[in-house]
Amino acid sequence: MAFTVYLEPSGHYFDIEPDETILDAALRHGHAFPYGCRSGGCGACLGQLLEGELNYDTNRPLPPTARNMPRGTTFFCQARAASDLIIEVKEIGAVKNLTVKTLPVLVQTKEQLADDVMRLYLKLPKDEHLRFLAGQYIDILMKDGRRRSFSIANMPRIDHLLELHIRHVEGGDFTGYIFDQLREKDVLRIEGPHGNFFLRENSTRPLLLVAGGTGFAPVKSILEHAFVEEMSQSMRLYWGVRGEADLYLDSLPQQWAQEHADFRYVPVLSEPSRRWRGARGYVHEAVIADLAARGEELSAFDVYVCGPPAMVRAAFAAFRERGLEEAHFYSDAFEFQAPKADG
């Protein structure tokens, strides 16, 4: 039996099947809901249940953004309807005009950037383009129905060729396939674009971007797009990894720093060698220390954070404690065990 979901404050509504999550049904009907990891870990899809009954198939997750939230706070990527619903959600206008497509892609180039990072260039079919926003991701569709999500690393102007940075996950069957079996000229199926981690181009606030590991991929897309669009505000990137070898494209942000006077790059190592002279420790702590040393306040920035869930959670908590409003914190947590399993 299908139910109806009514949206406030927009007044929109759509039908939902009992086996669909609210988010999946909303996206199927073309409604631009906020979301990120789609597995309950990042909290981007939070909204309010005003009326109706819900079902959760799994234990209710508790993303950091859910703490101290009012009664009725709902995870739209996990909740299913058990009756007609009235929910409150802020629909995102920027993604409304994007078409989610399912397309075959040709593996044009496969390049190993580090021991555990592979770069793929995927070529779309002739006369096909994939319009996306800087920072969004695609799903690679597997033959058994599963999907794996990867951020697009190139800027939107290059929409016929997609660049992905894929980290090898220990025990991950799909990333093992990418590293050991996938060959150039092979064909994959993708779906996208997805996600609400994207550059807010209408904002004039300075940009502070924090990447963990291959969280550099969407940050690369955002920065390259910002440079091409000649955005006027200052920008800085803090890239946190374990050791120097994990800075797999270190020369690229160094080049940006030379070419753009208002861009600053700070690599941060949690397990540095003795010869390392740069920032050490956890990347979010390095951000806080650096801003304090420069006499700057987090509240002045639009902050974009992408990487492992623990890093995103720690950054959110620490930055909020230091005055950053949640409305200016944008994140994408790479969930390695659920739908975004191999991020």
C-alpha cells in the first residue's frame, strides 16, 4: 500500500512505497532533498516528522548533527513510511535542475597515484554529458545490484570525462576488483550525480576546505571550479593524511598556491617521519591551531569537510564549539561499510 508524504514549507507532496526510504522516494519524484552518505552516518538528511508513523529497518543511527535535536528529528535516508506523513525539510534549489542519469562509461585511463589510491578517468558515451555540481559524487552500479559511491574529482566544465580517486579498502571486494582486475577499455555503469556536498557559489564568505585522504577528490573539484569561475574570496585547503606518501597529488595544491595569491595549502600528517617540517596531528586540530595563530575566527568561513566519518564528526564538534554556525558547515563522510562503502 502506497502512502503520501506532504512537505512543509513547500507544500509539495509525493507517493511512497512501503519498501522505500523517504529519501529514495523523494529523489525518485525529483524533489531536491538534502543528503550525503545515504547510510545514516553524516546527518545531512535530517528533518522533522510533523505527523505520521515511521519504520526503521535498522538500529536508528545517531550522526553528530542529531545530538540535542528536538523530538521528531528524522533520518530521511533510513526512515520508511508506515502511514501518510507530513515532514519538514529544506529542499535545495541548486540541484533541482540536475538530471540523474544511468550511463555506461569506458575506463579510459587507470593510474596508480599511491600504494592504495587509484585514479580512473571514465569516458561518457558520445553526445552524452553529465551535468553536476563541484563536489558531488556518482554511484558505480555493480552486476549484483549493489552500488559504490565515489566523488567526482574534476570540475563541472569537463562533464564528458569523469575523474575518480579510489582508495583500496582492505577486504573491500569492489576496490580489490578496481586495483587487480579492472582494465582500460572496460565498461562500467554509473548513476549520478548525487549528493549535497557542493560549492555554494552565491556565497562571498572565504572558503576553508578540510580533506581527509581521498576526501581530496571533491575538494579538488570545488577548488578547480572556483579558480575557473574567478571567485573573489580567499580559499585555503588543509589536507590530512598519515604520511608523506599519502599526499598522492601534493604537487597540484602546491601549484595552486603559486598561481593564486588568495589560496593557501596546509598538508597535515598524523604519522610523520622525522624529516617532516610541516603541520602534525589531526587535521581539524591543525585548522584550529592555525587560525588561532593567525588571529582568525572560524565563524567567518564557509567550511567544507570531506573524508572518513570520524574525521568529519570530530571537525563538526570542534568547529561548532569554536563558533562556526551549522549553516556554514558542509560535509561528506565516506562511509566504508554501507552504500558509500568504498568512497
